[in-house]
Amino acid sequence: MSGQRRRGSALESAILEAGWDQLLEAGYERFTIESVAARSGSARSVLYRRWPSRTELLEAVLRHRGAHDRIEAPDTGNLRDDVVAVLTEFADRRSRIIGLITARLGAYFDEGGGSPQQLRTMFLTDGPSAMETIVERAVSRGELTAAPSDRVVALPVDLVRHEMLMTMTAVPEATIREIVDDIFLPLATNFGRQ
């Protein structure tokens, strides 16, 4: 930094970004308060005041990254195109890091007994998910007679995430269309019908 002292949110953001870089580069094993302090050019005492343990620092890093990398709900005017667009965006962004993060956090799960579900919860921001917003709009437009269950709403993203974890590659466009057209839309459009 050009001699200007960082404070408040600028300092915290710089530390959390450095923490993300440290995690991706070195994994949880070498994710320490000392390594993040050095990488961010901050004193260890600054980090310890905000995050007394590396677990708390990691959780703050993940929450910060989740807020920074939030996927907004597209509004194309129809349910199908909205879901295809959000899944494509999700797959494009997450396929680059999902395998790396999974591998880098193995020691975190071993040490703290955490789970990928807890990790996902940390990464997500408060408020409705993009899929929840998309479904709400589809109900308002009359494309759906009722909002499907939470499980059905989450299913498309869960299937794309599963595909990325199983293949460790980007999800092909054809797979996304299959998830939307053959699985999600039949479930969502028939939800609540007798």
C-alpha cells in the first residue's frame, strides 16, 4: 500500500481477501493467523483482536467471500430461462474453485468435525437464494400455481454442485438444460396439483 494506513472496513477487507488467497494457495493446514497477517501486511495483533482463532478467521473469510461472490437472480421474464441463467452463472463461477476448496479444507473438517453443509452455510449470505427469488417471480407471473417445496427449489443448484464435485470440471450446457427441462420444471410446474 502506498504509505497510507488502512483502517476499519478497508483493513478488514484486505485481511479477508489475503485470507482467501492464503486458503486457496496453501490450504487449511497452512492457513494461520500468522500467514494471513504476513500476506495482508498487517500485525498479528490486529487479526487476533478481530478473530481470536484461525477457525473464526476462516469462517470470516468464507462469509466475506460469499458476500463478495453472491450470484444474483436473473430476470429474463420466464422461469426456464431464469433457472438456466442462474445455473450457468453458478457453474461458471464455482467450477473453478469447488474442487480446490474441497481439497484445501479437508484438514478443517478433520480438525473441527465440520461438514460441507456447514461450509456452504458460511459461504451463503442472508436473504433469499437466487432460486428462491426466481421461483417467487414465477409464482407472481403465474407460471407456477404455487411455490414448490424448499427441496425442489434447491434441487437444480444441488444437482449442478454434485456434477461439479463428481467430475471436477465445468458443467456442460446440455447437462444444465437437462437438469432444468427434465427434472426441475416437471417437478415445479406439477407441484401442488392433484
